[in-house]
Amino acid sequence: MVNEPRGNGGPGPRCEGSSSGSESSKESSRCSTPGLDPERHERLREKMKRRMESGDKWFSLEFFPPRTAQGAVNLISRGPWLGQGDLVHGDRQHGRELLRPGDHTAHDLLPSEPGGGHGYLHKAKRLGLKNILALRGDPVGDQWEAEEGGFSYAADLVKHIRSEFGDYFDVCVAGYPKGHPDAESFEADLKHLKEKVAAGADFIITQLFFEADTFFRFLKACSEMGITCPILPGIFPIQGYHSLRQLVKLSKLEVPQQIKDVIEPIKDNDAAIRNYGIEQAVSLCQELLASGLVPGLHFYTLNREVATTEVLKRLGLWIEDPRRPLPWAVSAHPKRREEDVRPIFWASRPKSYIYRTQEWDEFPNGRWGNSSSPAFGELKDYYLFYLKSKSPKEELLKMWGQELTSEESVFEVFAHYLSGEPNQNGYKVTCLPWNDEPLAAETSLMKEELLRVNRRGILTINSQPNINGKPSSDPVVGWGPSGGYVFQKAYLEFFTARETVEALLQVLKKYELRVNYHIVDVKGENITNAPELQPNAVTWGIFPGREIIQPTVVDPVSFMFWKDEAFALWIEQWGKLYEEESPSRMLIQYIHDNYFLVNLVDNEFPLDNCLWQVVEDTFELLNRPPHNEKEPEASDPAP
């Protein structure tokens, strides 16, 4: 879909919840279509066991919870990056998966939470999270102090999890290759680790270390202590001098002298330190993997992907695969694993769609069905986070204009986004309020047409070309398992002025049987020819041994929920860049108040896309003189 970041938005570090939806939605979501990834039902410990028995290697990635709204935006934007790689090496036929030991981290348990964190664990279960990383947590001050009603040791937390929740959670605990800094001795710390495993922990992830021998000695000591569960080494690619110092201070680790000798002379050169960190991490991982004692690697990313990705590529564990399981970004949430149908409107804003459907009990599978009362979340607490751009205000003003002088200046912003050419100030427009990522690959299939209509006031925010039986392996429009064929109806969604809509409605009378349309303004005034408000499948695929999969629909009811968000983005992302009452702010407000949001579907996908002709006919009608004006005679002078 045009203006959509293409690529499988694989599993990201997020918690997407779901509870109740309407009865009609729940009934319509049931279908016999098989899931695209049957092994996603596997428990984490079972998946790890299978990997170890087959000799496959894997990796997991750790992110820390952000402290600010901008940090949250930056973190959640990593989702598409995760989806670029084959996240479990050696099992590509089942799509991309990520072995994540910690879907949810039960640590830093606050005394205000009754029972020392009971509520967090119940919430995790309610959200469908099954994997817990059980830690004591960091002290608030310099020394650890037990809190009333809390847990003093991770072993106590593991015992509580097993007594309260039985076998529901897969539990991971931490191990310290050189002993916990607060432990009486290395041997005493090993005894505490054995207590955590005996209490019910399924596997161990270690604190970071810098030399392979450190891990091997730890592994041998664990074995002698009778600890037999899987132990994953924690890998930290050094990314900067100050971040290394801070991490070492917090973890009370000693950096080997040979690493200090390299880093000190280049401490002010971040690029040089990062390059060294990558080389050091690759060498460490190669030695660990070559030993035959390490089934997988766990990376501490510090919420930055560049160094970790490079390490994994050099190890041969990061394999980019252009084929997507579905045309849109797939959620990693367990309750959404059967979901394979979505409305097209959120194509460029999948995180927003997940947020607004988080209260649903079940998600559509096989077909969208009757959505006469979908329970989409309201926007009341939405602006703070999901309507926020990843780009800072200064960058947005450079792209979208320090000052807007006319509607045509807004048209040019859209055109520069599509063309990729710098604007009049020399800056490239790399995002729009509705599309926070670069253009989709399939934009190239209709780029000239899109440029032409945007410059004339048809401001497109989502579109796709018609496709009639392209192979599922097609690098531009392909998706799904190999050996299949994919299909699309042409789709166009845009904002435009009232006078354009009035002309468009006249033109659409000629296309009534071929083109479905839905037109709405910010107040909810809407016009549609969708029969009985039924959804219209606009993307589907046929694959060997499977029923037809139709993952994208144009749904008239959902469109009315989407329009609130689409119109709000004019103000929340664009208008608020400018001072109140300024000409630029008032111009965006005018567009918000007076323009219409339109979607068009050409149902004749085997034929040439007629939507461009519909728009051209509309422009032609707009340019005609009113019927009561006299047409100039051949002998009349030109006006």
C-alpha cells in the first residue's frame, strides 16, 4: 500500500492487551482458515528445547522500558526493524519468530502494589503474556532494602509465581558469571541460583561479560552445582564510552584491561568505539558458539539496533527476507496470533490500530464479517503517544514548512513526499502525519499518477495498485507462503475540498457498478454506496494447500472510526507546530474543518485501474464553465 512502510512488522517489544468486544464481532471472527504460523502456539521453553535438539542457534533481544513519551515512540518504532530479519535462524519455512525470554519483566516490585507485585502478574496473565523474567530489581539507593509486602529475593518471586499461577508462565532468572556483587562469595551466589531454578525457573540469562572463558567457567560451576536448565549468555556490544561506564557502574563489573587500553584513546570517537564494540562482540560470540555449549545468545541492545544488527549479520544469524506473512505488520501478542484480517485504513499506522482494538476478546480470522458495532477505542487519551511523530518539531517544520501561505503550499508538501525531491528549502519530506515512514515499494507502480493528483488537491494518504495474480514471492507486492498468488483491487484514500467532492459525486454516477466509495467530513456527514455497509475485500491470496486468505478489507463502519483519527492528525501533528492564530495554524485548521476524507475501490481488478480516470473526469468537470455561462464561439476572442 502506498505511503505504508513495507516489510513484515515482526514481533516488537510491546504489550498489546485485549479484553471484551461485541458479540457480533466475536462470532464473525471465527473461521476455519489455518493460521499462517502454526508454531507460534508453542511455549517458549518448548521452542527452546526443539531448537537445542535440532542444533539450531537463536538469539533474543532485550529492551528497557522508556522513561519519556518520545522514548516510547522511539522504542515502539523498532518493531518494523525487528521484522526485517529472520529472527529464528534455521526455521525460515515457518516465518519469523523471536525467542523473547521476557515478554514482561516482573521486577522493581513496588510496595504500593498489594502483595508485592501480585497485581502485575495478574495483569500480565490478563494481557496474554506468558513469559516472565523474574528479577529482584535494582535498589532505589546505594543499598538494597527489603520492602514491606515485597520479595527480598528472586527465588521468592519464582516460588510465588509457581504457587499462584502454576505452570502458566515460562520463567527466566538471572545468572552472574562472576557472582552477584552483593553475594558473600561466588559459591554462595551459585547456591542462590540453584534455589531459583529449584523454585521453578525454566532457564537462565546471564549478566553481561567480556571474555568467553568467564562464561565457560560459570557454565562448568553450574553443572557441578547440579543446575541443568538452559543457560544463555548475555551479550553487550560496546556502543559508547559513557554508556559503557554507566553500565559497568550499575552492574559493578570490571572491564578487562585489554579493552580499557583500546577504548581510552578513542573515548571521544563514538563511531570508532562502536566499530570496536562490534568486532569485540563478534569475536566473543564466535568463540561461544564454536564451543558447542551455547544454544543461543541474548543481546542487551540499550534500545539501539545498529550495533546488534551488525553483530548478528556477521554471525550469519540475521537474514533479511523480503517476503511478508501478511501485507500488514503482524503483532507478536499471543491473543492476536490468529488475526489475519484488518481494515486497510490503518495500513500505515499499525501500532495505532493495535491500541484502538486492544479491548477486543478475539480478532478476525479468515474474514472480517459483520462489523456493525466494532468496539474501537476512543481517542481521549490517545494524542499524547500514538499521534506523536518520531521526528522532532524542528525537523517537521523543515519538511512541512516554517510558514504555509496557501492550500497549494500544503499540496506541495504531499508532492515532495511522493517525489523524494527536496522542497524549496532543500529538505526532503520523509514523512507525513499519516505516514511516519518512507514510501512503500509499490508506490513506484503509480508514482506519476499520485504526483499529478496530489499537486491538484487530491491529497492521498493511502493507496494500492490493482494486482491480478502476481507470485507471492514478488519483491514489491508479494506476501504469504511461497508458491502462491496475490491479488489486489485498486484503492485510493485522500483528503480533498468540498467543491472537488461535489464534482466527484457527479462523475461517480458513471461508475456506480464498478467503484465503491465512502466520503465523510470531520462532523460525520458521509455518503457511501457500500451495499448494506458490508466490508469489501481488497487484498487476498491463494496458496498451496490453504483456503483463500483475504487480509485487507475496506469496511464502511471501521472507516467512520478511522476518520476521527485521520482528521485529528491534521491538528495534533501538523497544526500544533505553529503558534495559535498564526496564518499557518489557521490554514491547517481550515483544511481540517472543511475538507472531506474519501476512499475509492475499483472492483474490476483484472482491468486497468479506472480510479485515475475518475479523478481526471472530476478535474475536467471542475474546470468546465457553469452551464448557464455562454461557451465562447469560435470567433469570440479568448478570455
